[in-house]
Amino acid sequence: MSTHETVKTPAPPALPDASNTGAGKAHPGRSALKGGIFGYYADQFDIYLPIITLAPAMIFFQSPEMDKGTAATIAALVFASTLIARPLGSAIFGHFADKFGRHKLTLVALAGFGLATLAIAALPGYQSIGIWSVVLLVLLRFIGGVFLGGEYSTAVPLAMEWTPKKRRGLASGLITATNPLANATIAILTFTLLMMLPAGSIASPYVQWGWRIPFAIGGILAAAVFFYYLRHVEEAPGFEASAAKESPVRALFLGKHRRSLLQVFILMTGLWFLTNVAAAILPATLKNAVGVPDKTVSVIMLIASVVTIGGFLGAASLSQKLGRRRFYIAFGITSLLIASAAFIALLNTPAENLVAVTILAVVIDVFTISAFGPVAAYLTERFPAAIRASGYGIGYSFALIIPAFYTFYLSGLAVFMPIAYTPVVLIVIGALLLAVGAYLGPETRDVDMGPQAAELTNFRA
């Protein structure tokens, strides 16, 4: 087969019509999609908790004598522990989901990160148990990260396998758009709590117990989704016929699918570079380089998150019309031009011009992380049924590793250029990797994701 051909495969058995699912009973495909949306939202809600909610209360877990450098390192470790654990969780849960079913492993993943989040809400502080408070916090975030990596490695493929291919783009956008939605929800919730419960000192209400409320809500969300899956979501159609006979992880790293994984790794590494610029570097740039006050930065990023929900949905729908491959090539080129130009313009815009600053921040956000819109569809279409959960989870998570060290890359680039402009280089690198990664892979929009679907192993040289 030519590497420039669109991959097409035999159609799977037709999904049952809604009229045949029983009176009052939802179509299993719709239930699986709703479960994917709810589960991904709960997952993303949990991920943002230490970044937004816990930041004003970190003194609860620290010694009063701790210097700022050590405190910053501990705060980074709390977040990093989850990032490190997610690839591990995706490999473990993806393997067993391909062996024993998406549904069972989704339930385990939801229960796991829900319990870990509730346990964090009940943690005592440094005043009660000393250094063990932060040790337990990091440990629980790591454990939760393993289960978080498992959740999207199981629930997302399950939702996509139930979705007709002509609707997979939109379905993918509905799932992944809960990322900025969860970010916005956490920001509003934390802002509201801080307005009602003062923070700042170890004895303040927010530091003592206010931060626990969002963590408790995160645990309850996971429990609600768990019971939804238990009652309403069914195993992927035809799963028994597609159960993996060999190790899915081995097939990805050492078998015939290693070239497919490498191609996905290139594309997703680029996307994670773009994501780090938008989610981590942009807020710091607004504060330190542009000079926008802390509270105003929070409002700007909240506006950007809300607008980017539409960006996710638009990107996902556009990929359904253009095809995934053409979309990602076009998005990479567009991001390189528009996001990098907007970042340079932002650095040269006075903080007093809040309208312009906000518009530029929104443009940067939309033209970087909106590319996540079709990811759920693309990564599941990219791998055959027997290794789909592993392929999705590992392809999604392992690409986090190189971009995770972005602070070191910025420091290195600062030797050659002003540090404020170094994120532009990361935008260019991320955009190029995204476009090149897409070019190296096949078109997947028309892939039938039944158990008999052809395997996509071609890699563009």
C-alpha cells in the first residue's frame, strides 16, 4: 500500500439501533461517550488540583523554617509526581485493558484515583506529623497519577470504539474539551473559596481546611463516574474477538507496531511542548515579563480556558472534514506562524493595555492546545483493537517525558537570547514536531475500529 493512501478497512458489525435497546434504555454508544466525557472531566479536574487549589495552601505541608527555593521544589515535586506516574499507569492499565476489557479496567482506574484524591483531602499537616505530611502528599499524588494514566487509557478507547466513524471527530472534541472546562471550574471554585476563606497564614481557614473542599469534590466526581460506568456503560462491541494474544506493550515497543508508536510519539511530543507553553509558561510570562498582577493573570487565563473549549470543539470538527493527517499538518504550520507571532507581540504589549494582552493570551492558548481536540479519535484510530488501549495510553503519556523538562531548555536557550523570548523557540519546535509527526503517519479518519480492522503499521519515510 502506498504511504500516501488513506487507510480503509472492512466495516465492523453495525451498532444496534437506538430503537432496539429497550424502552427507556440509552443506546450503549451514547452511554459510553457520556462516560468518556464525564471520566475525562473528573480526570482533568484531579490533575489541576495541585496547580491551582493547593498552591495557596502549600505552607500547610511545609516547615516554617523552609526557604523559598526548597518550598518551590516541593511544590513542583507534588505536580511532577503525577506526571511521572501517568506513563506508568497508561502502560499497566492499557496492557490489562487490551487483555481483559476496557470496562473493568476503567472501573478500577476511577476507584483508584478517586480514593487517592479523597485521602489527600483528609491529610494532616506539618504541624501534626512533620515531614511525613508532604511525603504522604507526594506519594498519594503518585498513586493517583498511576490510576489517572489508567483512566484515559481505558475510558477513551471504549468511547471511541462505540462511536460511528462519521461522528468520532466531534465525540473526540466533546471528551477532550473537558480539559479547559476542568481548568476553568477549578479556577472559579478556588477563587470563590479564597474570597470567602482567607489564606496567607498557617492558621487561616483556607490553609487549614478550605483547600480540602475541591479535593473532596474531585473524589466524589470520580465516585459518581464509577457508578455511572457500573450501571450504564457496556464493554466495547466485539471485544472478545479482539482480545490481545501477545503482550500489547511488547508489540508496541519491540513488535511490528513500534514504528507507529514512534510516529505518534513525535506528534504528541510536539503537542506537549505547545501545551507547556500555554499552560505553564504563559501565566508566568504574563506575570513576570509583561507585569500583569497575579489576580488579573488568573482572570485572563480563565477567559482563555473558556474560549479554548470552543477551540477544542472546532479543531475536532475540522479534523473530521479535512482528515486527521491534513488537520495536524495544517495546525502545526498555523501554530508556528500565529502562536509564535502572538507571543512576541505579547512581550511588547504594555500591561496597562489589558484588552490587547487578554486577546493575545487567548490566541496563544487557542493556537497551541486546541490541537488536543481530535487526539482521542486520532490515537485510537491509529492502533488496531488488540493493542488500542495500550497504544492510546502509551502514545499519549510517554510523549510527556521530553517536554516535561522545558525549564531546563529555557535556561539553556537563555545563553543565546533574552529569556523572555525563549518560549517562542519551544512553540516553533512543538509546531514542527506536530506537523512532521502527522506527515509521517497515515490518514485515519475512515478507519473502522472493529476487531477485524486492518492494522495501521505504515510509517512515512
